[in-house]
Amino acid sequence: MANRQSVAVNYRLDVAMSDRDRDKLHQRGEKVLLFKRKDSADVQVVWFVFDPFEDIVPVHFNAKLYGYASWQEVALFEMVNGQAPQLINGGYVYTFYGAEFDFGCASDLPLDWYGIANDDLCPGGITFGLAKEIGLQWDDMVKRPVDVVEIPSCHKYFSQLPSEEIQVAVGRGLASGMMVPERLFEEPGDDSLEFDEILVGPLLTVDFSQEREQTIYYDSVNGGFSLGPGPGGPGQSRDQTDSRQT
């Protein structure tokens, strides 16, 4: 039988940004936001938020996945909280009953899929969350949600494991673990104007499937990041020549 265990693959994201831009973002209350988007969902979860002025980057995360559950419904812009974390492996189905998960049973699911069976009798069902570890230090990583879904009592839920892509943007007013509407990610000019003051720059997709260590560069002109240095050089504003790369 193929090995279906989660692989302890580690990833690293470096952020190149000038001292001047760090100070400007800090003064405006803007932070770096990391998302793991799910295209089929109406809502998304903010995976990780940090202040490039105060926090020490790079950002570290790994490939392990954890499941947890809560009996509380979560509204938009509220924090996702859960309990009973359980390591999630592809190809397995996990049963939730009596406030905890079992250790999972091998199934006929593809290796990049998993299942959750809610056998708990709570009439309101559960809010199931999928989490990944992330942090600014290898020895200080925390489990943060990347997906959340409501599962009624006596129902099953099946989903594909998240890809190795993340989305990065600059924004304000959001915190790690907060649920946001999918409309937040729509292109300007649609019905997303109400969210203009949340994401202040474009989203950048970073794919870690080929390279486990990546560097992104802040562009002060469009307020977002790119995978290559801008005209001012690595991690520089276009009007500045001195920079600091973390």
C-alpha cells in the first residue's frame, strides 16, 4: 500500500522590502496577509497576518494538515476557533464523535483527497476546519486555519487537499483565522468596492510545488508584491535606492 502519511516538507517565504516601505506600511496600519484560497467556497479564511515592521521574517510553514471542529457557527469577519486537532492524511476518512476525531480509516479515496464523517449527534452540526502550521520561527509555529466548512450531523464531507500555492497581499483590518467573503478577491470594477479598504494592493500567487524557498518583492507603486525585483532593485521602492532584505 502506498504511503499516505503527511510528509514533513518545509517551506520558506522571504519578503524583500525597503526600510522606508516597512515604515510606511506600519504607519498606515497595513500588514502582509497570507491566504490559502479554495475556489469553490463562498468564504475564505485568512491564514496568517504579520507586520513587516515589527515581525522578523522569513515566514516558515510545512505540508502537514490538521483537522479540528467546533459547535459554534462562524460569521463573516469573525475568528475561526476549533478543538480536537487531528493530523489529516490524504486517502483517509476521519470520524468526529463525542468531541473528538478518531485516527482515520484508509479508504478508496485518491491520495490527494480526504473525508470527514460527522457522527456527532449535536443537532446544529459542526464547523470543521483544516489547519496548517505556520510561523516566523521554526520552533514557534502555530496551527492556523486554511479552510472551514459546516458539516451537518450524520453527514460526510469530502475535499481535495490544498495545493502548494499561497496568495499574498497587503491589507488592513484582518487577523489570522478570520473568515472573509470570496468577493474580497474579485477584480476591481465588480461588486467588491466595499472591500477596497481591506486589500490595498493586488494578490500575488506563489507556487511552492517546484521551489520550497521563495522570495517576494514589495512594489510601492501598486501596493503589492511580485516574484521579481522592481525597477528600483530588490525590495526597493521606485523612489529609493537603499534597501534591506530579510
